[in-house]
Amino acid sequence: MEISPEQLDAFRAIYRAKFGVELTPQEALEKAIALLTLMKAVYQPMTEKDMAQVRERKSHLMNPE
């Protein structure tokens, strides 16, 4: 997994703004890789069928019978 220096700098800035902690480049790289690994494991694109199911559930929640 490749993370460019610019991406790592952006990650460090976001982390500093959110948590008030300044990460070293090595700490930032480790945390960024861990986050990307988690996102890769958890995130799955939705199919049209999945989206239709979400819309139907939302419709039932908004208009209970």
C-alpha cells in the first residue's frame, strides 16, 4: 500500500486538528496504513440491488402502516 508524502502530510494535519496530537511521520504512516486496511476490510461498494433494499427500508420507516 503506497501513501505519498503529500497524503501523509494531509493525514497528519487532519489527525492534529481532530485529536490535538502531533504524529511523527512513522506514527502517521502506521496509523494511516491501519486505517486504510480497516476501510478495505469493512467497505464494500453497494450494488443496485442493495440500494433498492435500502430505499425500500427507508420508505417503510418513513411511512409505517
